[in-house]
Amino acid sequence: MRYCSTRGGVRGWDFRDVLFSGYAPDGGMFMPEEIPSLPPAILRSWSSLSYQQLVCEVCSLFIPEQLIPRQDLDALISSALSKFSVPDAVRMVKLKDSLSILELFHGETLAFKDLAMRCTTRFLEYFLRKEKSRITILVGTSGDTGGSAISSACGLSAVDVVVVFPRGRITMVQEKQMTTHLEDNVHVFAADGSSDDIDVPLRKLFTDLDLVKSHGLMSLNSVNWSRILVQLAHFIYAYLQLSDLQNTEGDSLPDLEVVVPTGGAGNITAGCIVKHMGIPLRLVAVVNSNDILHRTVQSGDFSMAQSVQQTLAPAIDVQDPYNMERVFWLVSGKDGVLVKDMMEQFQKTHRLSLPEMLHKELCSVLSSGSVSDEGIMEAMVKCWKENQYLVCPHTAVAVWHHYHCPINPGGKRCCIATASPAKFVETVQKAGLAIDAEALRALETRETRCKDLEQGEDWEAALRECIKAVGSARQRGEPFYA
């Protein structure tokens, strides 16, 4: 298994090199050169596997045994998923009117990103131990990614993690899950801007190859292929749990609709890859008022609005769904030249009209919806009244689609639950619902550490200075926070 850039300038990289990278050197994103297919016989043989076993099977398709032997791979994934609050790390809940919800939020930070993040840091640690080297992880976050990255990497001796979050645009719980980590290898910045604003200096830092090489700079955003890889498993798990595959024979496979709350589009990208592998998913990406992805699917207009709107679902307050570059590459037939031209135009102008054929192909694999804050509240209340089941505002984005777009009789649908409602106490209460989040309230009184990045300040320079200063401290064998 070899990897290439979506922009065509890089080929032949192995999993280890891609794991330790952010964007590809040509500015693109890494994808497998060849995507394996999953014939019905394999899917049926997987139908009784646990989620953890399924992650192992999926990862083994993309990680050659000469890099991580299967026994080691299984042990790493077992370790990564050992501290989740439900036995199989994820849980499927079946509610009224054919509504099934796949809960992916049972990790330490109560967000779906814990699943892939913990596996990815275990993969990193495996290579770092063998190579006796160290890295600096640089992450921009729209809410949950930063806390998950810190939780997964804090205390690791060969890793420093630098996280930037948009000040005032995330919940108190999300912020405290980052700023209350006082380990010497955790460095948190609060930027006076949106998550899209944060992405700009981070992209520039990753294109500085001297900085990347000298400090082992890498990303744990869903830019990192390993994050997407692990997320393939929950789409396959949902399919095996809900599609009645065991009751079918031959090559004919039942389909399943999967509704995904979508921001940076990493999760929906994983779904598109699984569909490309031969599983008949009907994918629905549902966004909030930041509707660039919805406009792209509806009319081919991949253009950013003038600003990011703050909504009740802050983790998907995104106007630059950067993983769509991977989807464009996939549906274009892996046309790196086309994708390079498109994405370079988008980066310069923030506007792009998809070529007609590409738009047609995109619509063949993906449909979409957009939900207002009022719709989010409506879905939270209705789901509680009908099922006594509480959803977070992001999951409510998917549930809204279920209530407003009834599924055909006999059809199967799964909504992805990306975070626990306990992370969004204020929104739950605003909806007139009750929640016990006493354990999370303890975060309010804990000591914090964070540095501000103000409007007008050179964020790129400030982050570069931090990365270099941390590196110097590590070379001297000294703590950074004396």
C-alpha cells in the first residue's frame, strides 16, 4: 500500500511517512494510490466482529505488515480503545420510527475524535520508540479536535502538542478540556478569530519544510490520513449492524443511509471511501448555517461566505471543509491535475464553481442538507419527547434530517452521534431539557494555562517561536515550563 497526494505531485509514500506528515509537500492531502474493495464474502465474514476487531481488519488493509506486524497492530488498537466507557468503545441505539444512532462519543473527551485520535497516537508512539525520535504535533481546532489530541498525547515523552482554538467560539467544556492540561508537553493558544482563520498560519507552517524537518512537525487534524483511516471502521460497523447483510446471499447487497453532521468533512470523506470500497452507502452530509458543503452538493458552488457564523453546533462552524479535496480527488477519478488547479484557485479566491462532470459525480455519491439553530433545537426536543433520548446539538443536525426527510418504507438509516450532550449543557438547557453534568462542572475550578493570539498579531510568527523554543528546551533536556 502506497500513498499519493491529491494534487499529483507526490507518489509512493508509505504509511509511516504519511502518518508523520500533515499536508503533502505539494499542498495536497494524502490518499491511498489504490483503494481496496470489500466483496460481499469478506463483509459477511466480518458481520460478527466487534468494533475493535473491525478497526484491526480495516487498518490492516492500509498498513503493510512489514511496517506494523499484525500482532503489534492488534495490540496498539486494543490499547487505544481500552479506556472507553462502553465495552466495545461505540454503541448502536435504536429509537422510534426506524431512527438508529451510532454513538461514537464514549472516550475521555466525549467526542468521536477520541476513537481515531487514540489509535493514531499509538501508531506514532510505536514508530517513535523504534526510531528514538520525537515530534511536535500542531493542531487547529473548531472545538473537539484539540481536546482529543491533548488527551491522547499528553505526557508522552517523545511528543509535544501545540493546539490553537478560536477564543469565544467553543463551549466552556471544550475550552477547559484543553486549557486545564498542565503537562509540560502541552501548549495551548486561544486565537481571536474563527477556525478557518486559524487554518491559514498552520498551512504556512507546514509548507516550511525546514521547520517541519527540524522539529518533526506534523498534524493530528483530519488532514492526517490515519484519522480518516480509523474512521472508515465505524461506517462499516454501522452497515454490518443495520443492513441485514447476514440474511442475503450472493453479490447483491442491501443499502444503508448514513447521515453525518459535517464540518471539516473528514468523517464524510471516510464514508465516501467506504462507498468506493463497494459498500452501498447512501451518504447524507448535513451542515449548520455554515452551508458551503450543502451549496456545493446542491449547485456546485464551492465558495466561502464572508465569515463563519457562530451556531449552536460550534464544532462544525466551518467555511473551509478542507477534506472535500479528498472527495473531489476520489470522484474525479484521482485526477491530481484537476484537483490542484481547483484547490489553488479556491485558496487564492475562496471561490470555486465545480466542473459540471465533477459536480454530477459528487451528487452520485453524496446528498446534503443544512439546518438552522432553530432546527437544531427542534430536533433535540423532538428526539427527547419521542424517545427520552438526549442528543448533542451536532447529532441533532443529523436527527433533524431524519425528521424532515422520512425514509422510504423498509429502508435503513443511521445517524452519527459525534459528541455527548454533556459537553453542551447550556444548549441542552436552552432547549428546555435537563442534564446532569456534575463531573464536567469540576473543570470550572481547575487551574488553566493558555496564551492568547490577538487580532493583528502575526500568528504564524508566534507559533513558530513557540515550536522553536520548545525544541530548544528538549535539546537541552530541560522542562519548558520551569
